[in-house]
Amino acid sequence: MAEVETGIMGAESVEDATPLSLDMLDGARAIAKEMFGDPTKSRRVHYLHDKGGTPIVKMGGRLMARRSVLRKWWEMKEAEALGTIPEET
């Protein structure tokens, strides 16, 4: 059985599972497309990164994020706004 590790914000990774590259969003336009459905909203991504508190990181001058971690972060923000606790998946 593969070993399960819990990482940032509770995201789980399993050895020999889907490659990280399939979960990775490379650049503000890719992140904007995932978050807002529109890659032209990349300025909003830069604003969120500069403000802090998001799982968006800068690597080599490019903004990067993992889809799975970004989704968990978004669910946590929704739960805070609604005053609810998200269900465990």
C-alpha cells in the first residue's frame, strides 16, 4: 500500500500517484483561468498573491499554484464567509 502524506492545507499526496505536473498551474494566466474561468483576469491573481494568504507562490519570477491546494483554499474561504465548516473529503 502506498504511503499517504498530508501536506500544505491538508492536501494529500500518494506515492506513485498522478504526476505533480498535472496538478500544477504555471503562470498567472493559468491560475486566473482556473479560478475565474478567464485567463485575462491575471492581474487579480497578482493582487491576491501580493496581498498574501493564498497558496500562490512565486518561483523563478513566475506565479505557481497547485489545483488541488487552490481548491481546498477556496473551499476554506467559502466556509469562512458562510460560517460553516467544509466536509472532509
